[in-house]
Amino acid sequence: MVTYHSLIPIEKTYYQQLKKYENELINAGLNKAHGLRYAYAQQRYQDLTGRSCAARGGLLKHEMTEDQLRLDKMALQVISIELGHERLELVATYCGK
């Protein structure tokens, strides 16, 4: 069994790590990088399901068939793990509901 851990070092709070990340982005000449997470999540959803997510004009949950709902949940779980937070509600925000 694979165990996933937080990307935040144990000695730092979420806020401390976020500020470090933001400062590193600024130093690299990047800003608004959180949009990259949205773009990644949305593209990955398309790769995993073969269709656009709701945030890109795809089906809303109440419009999906049972098979589509199962595939949707699987895709959100995979993306959540890949993004390092294992919180489906956050990935659902990136991809639409």
C-alpha cells in the first residue's frame, strides 16, 4: 500500500509554507501561479475521463450517468493525490461541481 504525505514540512504551518512558495515564485518571476493548479487539475480531469470538467463547460454532477459519476469520483481522487492534499472538495472546486 502506498502512503501519501503532506508536501508541507512538519516544522512549518500551512501559512508559512504558502508564503515560502509564493516568495519562490516571485523570485522566479512568476505570479498568479495558483492558476497553474487549476489548469493542471482541469487538463488532468480531461485526460482521465475523456471529457471536459464542469468548470470548462462539461457536465454537472446532476447531469451525469452512474458510470460518469463513478469515473468523475475516481478522477477527482487521482487528481487530489497528485496535487498533494487528498481533499476531494478542493479538487471539485478546481474542476467544477
